[in-house]
Amino acid sequence: MHKAIIIDDERLARNELKKLLLDFPQIEVIDEAANASEGAEKIEAQNPDLIFLDIQMPGKTGFDMLLDLDKAPHVIFTTAYDEFALKAFEVNALDYLMKPIEPRRLADALQKLQQADEKEQTTQQFMNRGLLGENDQVFVKDGERCWFVKLADVRLFESVGNYAKVFFAGNKPLILKSLNALEERLDERVFFRANRKHIVNMRMIEKIEPYFNGGLLLDIQGGEKVEVSRRQAVKFKEMMSL
């Protein structure tokens, strides 16, 4: 059973989708919202597995709302945009449903939800501790480009003042989160605070070399080199059993 929230400024569109979802007993609609601010509040309060999200709404767009969330649930966009316009959004959503929504397309989208479930390992222990697990995804926006990024695919976070640069694939967008705030939410068995400026994904380390003053130098998969401070090198060696 998946708990879902519908976020759309059109009441008729919300009602129509709720009616269609009656044919899918695996989806329980627990709430609805008429705008992005209300949607973000309800998501934070109720922690749904899935949201049906309109993109174009008065005030904030659906994309803006995703940026307000600490952690993104599965998202199926419901939109009047045509398919060509949607290609501009590099967002790894489960699916995009064009309005008016066809039952067959809704069934396809929910099939993708089931496939995503099968791929994901349980991260319940992290959820209970308020930590983000490797299979959790975060939403990142850089200018006009948007991504859902699985934390397992992030190789490095780099501090830039109150922002953090997120290194994944060939991208390095900035997010408005300090490194200290990120460190509190990340699983320390996977993400290691190497120094004041960097948190590294330990699974993305290719090579470890001794460095100045008892520190270490890490070669990361993307070609970056990160210094581990002397103080952190002691902890790192313990964790890696070096």
C-alpha cells in the first residue's frame, strides 16, 4: 500500500484523479493540496511515498516546491505541458501524465512505481533515525536544469559558504545547505567528512595515498583529489581498517 498526496490547484483535476485511483487499491490518497506551500507542509507532516504533482500552479511551481523538501518522495507529474516542453526538464520523475489523464497511462505510471519499489533496498533504519540512506533521492536545481539524485550516485559534497556543491555524473550544481547540515543527515558509514570543505562518498574512492603531516590524499572516481586532514585521517583509517 502506498500513501499518496495530490497537489494541484484545480479542484476538478484533483477529484478526477482521485476517481481514477479508486481502480488502484494499492494507492491510498491520504491528502490533497491546492498549492506548492500547502503541498510542502503536508508532505513534511505526513511523509507520503508518492505525490501526484502539478507543475504550473499560482505562486510556486511544482519544481519550486520540490526544492523546499529535505527528501523527495516518488513523484508523478500531472501537467498540461506537452511532451516536447517536458524534455526541457531533466528530472528523473517516475512519470509525466498529460492532462486529461488517461487510465491506461496512469496504470503505466503506477507500474513504474512498483518497479522502483523492487529495486530499492529497505532504508527504514535511516528513516527512523532521521538519516538519509543511499537509496534516498534529493532534488537539485541549477538554473533551469533539475535532477532527482540518488545519494549513492553522489561522489562528493564541497562547501561553498552557506551552499554545498554536489558532484554527481558530469554535474556540480549548488544546493542551499551547509556542509555541517548535510553531515548531520548523511549516513557516516557511507559519507565521510574528510576536512572542513569536503564530504566524500567512501564507495567512490579509487585510491588512498599518504599525504603531508599525517594526512591522506583520496582519488575520487570523477577525477577529484580530496585531502583528509590529519585529525580525520585517524578516524578514516579506523573505519577503513587501514
